[in-house]
Amino acid sequence: MLVDDHVMLRHGMAMLINAESDLEVFAEADDGDAVMSMLESDHQADIVLMDLSLKSLSGFDIIKSMQLLAPALPVLVVSMHDESVYAERALRSGARGYVMKQESGEVLIYAIREILAGNFYLSKAMYAKLLGRITTGNSEDGSLISTLTPGEFEVLHLIGSGY
């Protein structure tokens, strides 16, 4: 299932995914309400590719709600937002991976397959950042953004989006 409020981007990702012999997009949504109604109406997706910036709800809120409805359904966040700021928060919300939209189609397909195999997917740079924090015992990355609560972070994100 693809969830993005940009139709052309959704269709491009669908074409890329459908070109693979073992993958198929069977559902698309442009906002959180549509995703939730699809999940409630018994659509059985194997994975959800979700943008974080949608019309009605934030991607973080949708992921958390999806965890209640379908806890085994993996989510791969596909976003334009910098992974160094958003990826860890997406994982904490329940996502299994994070891919920036500037990545190649091959990276997206690889990430999908990794998550379908039961693994997590992050870029090498994000893996290195998180492992560095774990091995040094430092739970913070040194930025003020990492100290924000989820609500504070959402307000900052909305301000940055022009709201």
C-alpha cells in the first residue's frame, strides 16, 4: 500500500514497484483517513510505504494508529525530510525503515525486500549514527531537536512547513 499526498509520486513509485516480478501495489491512499478506512475494511497489505507529510494527520500519528489496528503490518517511511532528524522518531512510532525520496529506485526496492524479510532498513549513515550513540552510551545526538517531546517536535515540524 502506498500512502502519499502527491499523486504523481505515488504513481511513479507504483510503476517502479510493479515492474518487479514479486511485488505489486494494490492500494493507494493520499491521507490518514483513507489509510485507516482501508485497513478497517479488510485490505490485507504486506507492507505500507508512507510519507510523513500528509493532508489530514501526520505520518507519525498514522503509524501509531496503524500499530493498534494491524500491529504486524510493517511500515516503511518514504520521505523528503532529513533522516538524521526524522528516522529515529519514525522507528519509535513503529516504522520498520526509513528511505529518503532522493534515493534511487534500487534503494527503495531493496528497503522493501529487507522489511518484508523481517529486517529493519536505514541508510548506512543512519546505522552508523545510531550504532555510534549506542556504543558510546550517549542517548542523545547533541542537538536540541533530540530533546523535544513528540508533541513539541510535531509543532516544530508544522512551523517549518509554514503553518
